[in-house]
Amino acid sequence: MRAGHGTTFISGAPHRVGPGDVIHVPAGALHATIPDTGEHVELICFFPHPDLSHNVEESETELTIEEP
């Protein structure tokens, strides 16, 4: 993660993230990164397949974050 703070969800488990963090997402794991309120997040992503359509699948699962 280049900048900002937020929460990354991997298979439903929340993980706090910030600048300098590296996030490994296992193949097939449902995941999302949500910035903290008022934060601007910059991520660098690497995908295993050059065709993005092979890497992305939409989910019906809704993520919610409880702000402190």
C-alpha cells in the first residue's frame, strides 16, 4: 500500500492496512480494500493473468465497516 489507511477484507476477515503494508490474497479468496473515512488510498496491484477478466469476479456480499 503506497498511501492512506483502511481495512482489507480477505475471505471476510478484516485486516488494518497502511503505507508500506504488503497484502497477499490467496487465489480465489473474496477480497476488498475499503479506505478509512476521509482517506485517499493508493494501492499497487499485481494480477496472475494478463487479461483482467480472468482475475475479477463480482460478489453479492456486502462489506460493512464499524468506525471507531
